[in-house]
Amino acid sequence: MSRFLEELAAFAKQQPFPVFRFAEIVGDDEPETVDFVQTNRCQNVYSVAKLFGVTAVGILWDRGLVRLEDKVCDILSDELPETGMDPRWKNVTVEMALSHRAGLPGGFLDIDVLPAKTFGEDYLHYMLTYPLAYDPGTEARYSDGAYYLISRIVEKVSGLPLDDFIWREIGVPLAFEELAWSHCPQGHAMGATGLYLSAADMAKLGALYLGGGQYQGHRVFSVAWRDLAVEKHFSLDPHRTGKYYAKGGMNGQKLYVIPCQNRVVAMQSYGGNTEVIGDWIAAYQS
């Protein structure tokens, strides 16, 4: 075990909250994992799933198949409800969905909080006929609905469901162990949450962003997309010190990308304080 992981584990054991495991990747090295409790290797990483959606869009963006300014209604033109849509939906772009500025209410389509039957059998219809809360593009309100929309966009553009696309483009080349995603009643990957995978594979996604889209010789997306995603905060939020950027998930999941340390850390827990851990990581001196 690396000195960093030993010291991080010792610090975590002193805290009043539980941690399941950490995984660390340094540069292009293999992941190294430390476990604290016996539990399934694959855990629900909740909203960390959103960064996989960002990555899928980036791959398509690199290939010229989607642009940030593309209109969602143009992409999904043959799946739109015949009636009941707010006319402001015609202004919603891919970028607005990625940045939670599509006009949806905060917390919209949250299957981790509300029963799945709340949203009926056709989640896209439910979303597109639900009253928009504000003019698209004018403000940001975090919601799972925005990334269910991203899932449907990726599926429409690529011809593959989001989870199958991620398996092909990331899971296979980066030798993921397992990956399973919750689906809506019509079989589309939720996109925003409900993604089950190991901490090591979670860290591999971070390693791609650390390496400018490349990990262990496998280029998945461009440096330009990495820089754009970081600049626009597409599910990548900077720490107040500027020493890392990260994506968190419900109940204490966190993926930290720490360029100044050439390191990625994935945290899985249930109730863990990711800010306390993040502050320790930011202050770490090797």
C-alpha cells in the first residue's frame, strides 16, 4: 500500500463516519484499493454517474457527432410528445443539460428519493410535459432529470444505450470489472444515478481526466474536451483551494482528481463526509 493510502486510511479511521473503501491511481499506475468493511465491491456511486454521461458526450463531441449548441428537441425530434410541451423546450441545448440550466426544477426525477412509479412509465414524456421552472439558460438548478436527458441524447446519437456505449468506449479498453446501471421502465439508463461499479473502476474514470483523456495508452477523449469540461464545470467542481476538482454522489461517494499530486482518489461510503476527506487530500504533502 502506498504511503498516501496508509495515511489517508489512518485519518479516515479516526473520523466519526463510515468509509467502505478508497482507491488511488497515481499517473498511469494500476489502481490500489484499501477496504475498511466487508461489502460488495460494486456500490451505487449515485451522482458520480453523471461524469460518465459527460464523458460519453465528450466522445461524441470529439467525433463531430454532437455539438454543445445542438438543440435537444432537434436530436430527439421523433420522440417528442405531440402535445403539452412548454415552447421554451425548443431553446434547450446540450450544454444547458450538461450544466443543469435546462429549465427543470431542482431535484427533478430523483429516483433515489421518490418511488420510480412517481414518474410514470415514460420518463421522457413526463419530463418534456412537466412545467419548466424558469427560462432555459438563465440559471442553474441541479437535477437528475438533466442527466436522464443526457442519457437519451447519447443513446439517440450513438445508437447505443448509455451503459452499452460506456462499456464499449471505456469499460472494455480500461478493463472494468463490472458495471450496472438502473433503468427507467422503458429500459433506458438513468444516466444521473443508479450506477454500480467498483472504487477502482471509478478511479479509472478520474485517471482519464487527470491524463487529458488518456489512461495507460488508451485515448478515450481529447485534451480539449477535458479542458472544456473542467472549465464549464460539467459535473466537475473545483475545491476552494484550487488543488483538485471532483464529482460527488449521495451518501458519501466522491471522485477526486488532484493534478498537483498527479493522483486520483475514489471514495465509497455510506454517510461519509467527503469535504473532510477532501480537505485532508488538498493539504497532503508527499
